[in-house]
Amino acid sequence: EKSSIAPSDLVIDIGSGKGIIADILSTRCKKVIAVEADPELADRLKQKFKGILNIQIQTGDFLALNLPSEPYKVFSNIPFNRTADIIRKLVNTLQSPSDTYLIVQKESALKFIGTPLSKETLFSVMIKPWFELSIEYNFQRSDFEPRPNIDIVLLRIRKRETPIIQENQTTHYKDFVSYAFNRSNPNLKKGLKDVFTSNQFSRIIQSLHVSDSVTPTQLSFEQWLDLFQSFQTFVDSQKKRVVIGSASKLSKEQSQLDKVHRTRVSKNWKKEAIF
């Protein structure tokens, strides 16, 4: 009831586990692809859904699998320690789903959503031109067995029909945002000193109605769009070269960090929801 899942949809269930979500989805959509990395669990799913023609069990790590070339949606109770990796795979591709519903930690969801629920983050500013993020449902802890000691929500990531950033500006936008967020300086004025002149930055902060000590996370998404527009309009081509390649560099750094720092989750919670 909380989703846009329709009878004509292809839907992916990531980390299908015991198949609770896949079972429900099969009654509401055309086809379900249930992805399960654990071979033993995958075999059990194949036995459980034997004879149900619209459920396909796919064994393997979702991060290593190819995404469908046809339109699809995602509805899943994903492994919490893979949250960031899974979302990046879904949004950083030309074959991104039209609509995604993920059962995740509330703390993580707020970081992905940014304003108006929380401060903007690098991730939220990077994907908002192409996706709308929201919390569709707040679960009760009693909805799960075993009962978790953290708050759980249904995070929705809906692909925009018309992106806010034009296609020919995509690389520039991602490089600019990555550069601005990845400075070791305490504020944007110092972090962007090699991009904007002092006079340019003074005029920009006046138009944004912020102080010259403003940090990247203190700007709203709308203010980031205005800041990027100023970059596109007023910065000469030589200074624009400063930010080139920043997104690619940051992506490589994050990939290394993600191997060490995963989203925290209780080891005692098996994460099977009771619906």
C-alpha cells in the first residue's frame, strides 16, 4: 500500500532471505527477481517458490550482477552493512530503477535524504538532481523479529522524469560538488578559494543569504544548485579545470573506505520483517 508497485512491473528483491517480500510482491507485480547471495538460502527459495512462474531466483552478490535493460523497480529489506554500496549501484547507472523502496536504518536514510529532514551530505547533493528521496513509512520495532534496537524506515528513491541538471552539465556538476565537499578546509570560502575570486564569493554568499563561514553541509540542495550555476556562469575555463576529475577521484577513495567502514547494524538481528 505504501508503494507504486503495479501489476505490469518487474521488481527486484535484493537479499531475499526467506522470501517474505518476494512472496508478497509476486501477487502484486508481473515478475519478481529475488536475488540471494547465500547459495543455501537461494536453494531454499527455489524449493519454496517452485511452480510460481513469476518469481525468478538469482544466486549471487547483487553488487556483481547486471541490472535489467528493461524498466524495473526495487523493493527490498537489504543487508544494512551494504546499504551505501547498494544505493550507489542503483543510482550511478544508466539502468537505474524508476522507483526504489528500501527498508533501512533511519539514521542512514536521513543521511541519504538530507534536507528538509537533516543536513545535506555529499551523497544527497550528488543524486538529488536525478532522484527524489523520502521516508514513506516509519516501522515499529515490534514489526520485526528479533526486535531491533534501532529505528527502521522505508526509504523511497524515485527517479525524476526530468532531471534538474542537464545531461551536458552532469560531469561538471558532480566534479564541482565532489571538489567542494572533499576540501580539508573548514568552510566553503577557503575550500573554493582556487575557484571563485574573493569578490565573486562575497556576491554569492550574499545572494544565498549565508555567512562567509558556511560549510558544505549547511547549504540546502537549492542553494547548491545556485552555487553551481554561479560556477558555470562566472568562473573562467582555466579555473574550472581545477575541479575536473574530482568525482572520479572521490569515488575511488570511497570504494577503499567502504571496505573498512560499513553501515552499523546489530549482529543479532536477522532482519526478516513480519508483514
